[in-house]
Amino acid sequence: MPPAKGLAKLRADLTKTYGDRYTRRDMMVRPTFISSGSLTVDYALGGGFALKRTHEIVGPEGMGKTSLANLTMANAQKVMPDRAVGLIDMEQAYDFDWAESLGVDLSEDAFFHLYPDHSEDVSDQISMLLRSGDVSLVVVDSIGGMESKAAFEKKADESAMGKNAQVISRMVKRVAGLCRQHNAAVIFINQYRANIGSPRGGEKPAGPSALKYNTTTQVKMSRTGETTRKISLVDAVSEAPKELEVGRQLRVKVARNKLAVQGRSADFWFYNHPGGIGHIGIDRTDEAAVLGMAVGAIKRLTTVAYEMPDGTKVNGGRPGVKAALEERPELVDLVRERALMYIADEVKDEREVSYDDAPEGVNTATGEILSNAKEVTA
């Protein structure tokens, strides 16, 4: 059936009142992802952290939340060198040397670092960064460290309950729209706090419930039961031997994902000292071995022989596979590509507004309603 004649007039009225983005027809496109720096986390997310979306990383202290955000910023700078990244440092404790060691370019043309006083400043600073169009990724560290302007300016014995939650609720809704308009992403880092409103106690992520409903993904970081890896050192002063923790296995669970299957988990080894794998960061060769075998990119031929993604065969079981990956780093990226192809059909297409298909009766250049519907101009 042809559409009712009144629909064209209604669409034209909506376009004039609210703008093109409310009434234009949509087309489905594949989302663009920024790699998290971890092969297994990218696989669990469906490709990484998506542009035009907001994301939340939550977990206890010392779980590598900021480190994962640093790796994501470094990858954003690599894939979009003409755009910068930004860090909103609410905790005022950002480690620049650590970020640089993880690959973040801290030059003025590639990195913004902002120290806000209160939540209202955070909201305004994110808006300015995104509206510029020159920033691809903004990291907010952290939601748990934010407080409202009312609480910031009051004395310690004066109450300002609820103000911070209201400010954050408005902020996340505004930011979600700006990300879509300017092809950018925002990552909110969050912590757990005591759930004082529940008679059963427990913990919950800091911040209002709006954060849960307005972010595309929520990844929860924790430790696995694997024993940490340590190296033996001698104290320079006492000359007493001691053990230094250099690596721990972390688990990322995708608790919420609106673009791909949710509930997937990713385990990876993270090293904060080169004594573990020769460098700091994620053990990508170990990830590639595990992920490649799981998705079939690395095929088992016998109990000790495997076929690599490029068709070459290696012996020695899993240690032989890791050795081959270390010698040929390009195979690591090939495993990631094969793994993402494995789940490509599970990633949902995004709706993108098409401005070529204008509603009948509207001038596409000015948005004005034409008296004669046939006089629509390009």
C-alpha cells in the first residue's frame, strides 16, 4: 500500500522542527572498531571498542583498567593518526611514563590531558573534545572519582546528595549523541563501591543507573585463579633476596554488548616488568596460540604438530606454536583477523542516517517545507 499523504507532511514538519537526523531514512553499515590491544578481548567484544559508542570498563583496583584504556588509545592513534585522543583525569594520578611505555603518543598533536575539578567540568570538557571532530577517543578516569560542583564547593559537613548522579546521568546521555555525530568513542573507567542501600550489602559499580543503560558495552575486569609470575631479585640495600611480581593473568568478561554476543570472557597475561616476556604489556603470542586453536586458525594435525594460519607446519606442541609466533609476529595479526572473521556474522550492523534520500516535500539544502511537493531540489 502507498503511504498516507499525511505522512510526507508529518515528516517534513519533523524535519523542520528537529533537524535532519530525526527524520532521514537509515541505512545499515558495519561498525568500526578500535582494537583494545588484546586479541582475546577484541574477539569477546566482536572487534574491539566501537566508534560512535560509549563503553564502560569496571573492576577492582589493580586489575589493569587504565592499562587497557592506554592500549586502546595507542591503537586509536595508530589507525587514525590525523586525530588525537583525550584523557579526562578525574583522579589526577595519571602515570605518563607508564602510558608512554604502553605505546601512547603523548605529543601535543596527538594527546589531550585534562584535570577537571568536578563532574560539570568533565561533561563540558568531553563535549568540547568531541565537537571539535579532531578527537577519536576520550577516556574518563574515573566515574568513581567524580563529584558534583555542589559537593566540591560545599564544606565537609554540608550535604549534596544526589547531585553527582544527576550530572553524570545527563552527561552520559549527551555524550552518547555526540559520539554518533562526530564518529568518536568514549570509555568510562569505573570501580566498585559498597552497596550501602542494600540490606544484603555487597558491591556495585559507582555512578548512576543511567551509565548502565546508555553505554554500548560493559567489560568487567578481574583476576583468574592462576598463580602470578615472579622473578627473584636481590635488594640493593639489604642484599636480601626477594620476589617481584611481574605478571598476572587477567579476565575480561563482556557483561553487556549491544553490538555482538554478550557474556564472552577473555583471559590474557599482563606483564608490568620486562622480566616476564621481554617487554611490558599483554603476552600477544600466548593469546594468539590460545585463540588460534580455539577458532581453528591454528589447526591440530597430531598431538605435537600444528598447522599455522599461513599453512606452515610446526612441531613441539603449544610451546612450538608460541615459538613460531614469536619468530613471525605477522602471524599474530593473522590469527586476530581469522578470529574476527569467525564471529563476523554475529556483529550487528549499525544504523547510519542517509542524507541522500530526502523526505518528500523538503528542500534538502535548507530543510524548508516546499509549497509544492514536486519542487524538491537536490
